Amino acid sequence: MTGACRDFEVLLSVRAAGALEPGEPERIESHLARCQACSAEAQQLAEAVGLARLAPPAEAELRAMDGLQARALASWSRSQRSRGLRRRLAVGLAVAAAAAAMVLAPGVLRHEPRLTGGTPVAAAWQEPDVDEIWAASASVDPASEDETSLNESTLYAVIEDVDGF
Amino acid sequence: MAQGGKSDEARGLLRVLPGGASQADHRHDDQLVRLFLLGDEVALGELLRRHERRVLALVRRYAASPDESRDLVQKAFLRALQAARRSLRRGGGRKTVPFAAWLLRIAVNLGKNAARDAARWRRAPVEAIDGTASAPPVAEEGLIQAERERLVRQAVLALPTRQRQVLTLRIDAELTFQEIAEALGITEGNARVHFHHAARRLRQVLAAAKERTP
């Protein structure tokens, strides 16, 4: 096989497929007449493609196609009905989910557990003592931006202030 | 025409519009699809009449019986119509694919799914349908030829997806390479090269079989 033969590689397969375009048969046949290797290759390709081809549909296959339209219509109608049901079910579920969210959302938001260091503390949550909070807030320096920055001594001072209030 | 290699682009959206080898045919398909989606059952009959033989030619390679062939044909049509409905509802996409091309693409992919079922294709389904192939060969030469045929057809099912699609669209559905390119969203040259690789693979399988039984 020469470099020129490589130009015909794809064409040999297309020839085996019986799908050469105008002008191509002349080119390739001229080459095959001169090149034994490509001629043998063309023969093998044609044989392989020929073996891959199926025989025309048998009578039984064609008979089985009778009534295809009725079957297809029945199947289409079934799929339309189930599609309608799925759509109605999806809408119903969406409405139910929205209603449930409206009912439950206020309660969930009020009792949402706080996370401390990634650990849920919902079980330890207790009702705050409003009086204590009021007293503490009254003692904390209003200039302090971060209440959580109170250290232990500051906290004791707050408590003493409350006691002396 | 889309270039190969970009699956999302190649897949595209179905837009039933004129195009391809015969504009009139595709325009009629478009009208028929729309009519059927509006409830005209006769339109489906016409679509089946036009395309069922070609779809049958594509799917029968993978079917174990005539009834299964018919079921695959039906499935291909229904999926193509569902795709058409979705596409028409969206108002079409960037790409336009004629209904027939979409139908063939679906049919060849249904075959791919069937080919995945190794147990099924090992039963050499075509022989079960084809009366001439299933007849017991009377001579040793016939036995050898039947075995080679079985090996080559089995090799078709084991080809890489694109090669198998191109090969079967050519030798089963008898599409031109231009029509194959349109159906698969690749270039015509690309389709020819895929066919070439497929044919070479089959030739190798045949050569190996001949070495075993000269």
C-alpha cells in the first residue's frame, strides 16, 4: 500500500456501502485496476459489509406491522391520560405543600434551634427570664457592639449591679 | 448542519420545519405532526405509512421476534411525537431537525438500548426472524458461511455507538451519507469516516474468522 492508497481508504469503504458519489467511481476503479493491495482490500470490505446486511423483512415481520396505527393510538391515549393524572397530582401536592408551609412556618421559625459550635441545642433550650435580660441589658455599656464579647468578670459585675439594683 | 462532537448541540431541539432532501416531504410531516397533536388520528396513519418501513428496517436488527420489531417501531414513533409536542410547546430551539431525522435518530438509539442487553443479542435475533438464515445449512460451506455471518452481525452490535449508528443507517435504512449526517447532527465527511472505521472493524472480524476456518 502506497501513500496514494491512503487517499482511497475511506472511499473503499464507501464503495462497499454502494454510496459513491458522481466522479468517485471513475477515480477509484482506475486506482484499483493498478493496485492489487487496494483491490484485495476492497473485496474484503465488500464481503464484510455484505455479511452485515440483513435479508429483506420476512412475511411474518410485515404481517406483525398490521394494526400498528391502532396500537400506537391506544398507547398514545394511555400516555396522555397518565400524563394528565401526573400533572394533577403534582399540582395537588404543590398546593398541599404550600398550605402546610403556611400553617407550620410560624411555629417552626419561633422554635428554631440555635446551633453552638455545630451542635444542636434544642433539647437544652429554656424559656428566657425576661426580667434577667432586661436587667442585664440595662447594665451593659450601650457602646458595646457585641454582647457576646462579655467576659466572665464583666458578667459577674452585671450580676452584682442587678443585685444592687 | 451541526458539527459533530458537541453532544448537546447535536441533540438539539426538535423543530418540525421544512428541510433536508425534500422540503415538501418535511413540510407535510410538520403539518401531519401538528394535526395529530391536535387530535387528528388520520395524520398519524399517514406518518406511519411514510416512515414505518424505514424505522422497521432500523430496529429489526435488535428484535428477537416480529412482535418485538413492531413494538420498537411503535415506541420510536411515540417518542418522536412526544419530542415534537415538547418542542412545539417551547416554540422550537436554536437548531431545527426535520421530524423524519428525529424519528430515525430515536429509532437507532432504541436499537442501541437493545444492544446493551447482551443476553438478547447473543441469541442472534435476526436469525430467529429471517427464515432463510434460520434454515439449517446442508453443506459444510454453508455452515462456515452462516458462522461468519453471525460473527460479523454480532460485531456490528459491538461497534462504538457512532460507528454502529452510521453503519446501520446506511445498510439497514439505506440512507445516503448526507441524510445520515442530517439525522445524527454530524458532517457528511464525518459520517463517511465513521462508516469506514466500522467497515474496517467488520473486515478484521471476518479475516480472523477465515483464519480459524480457512
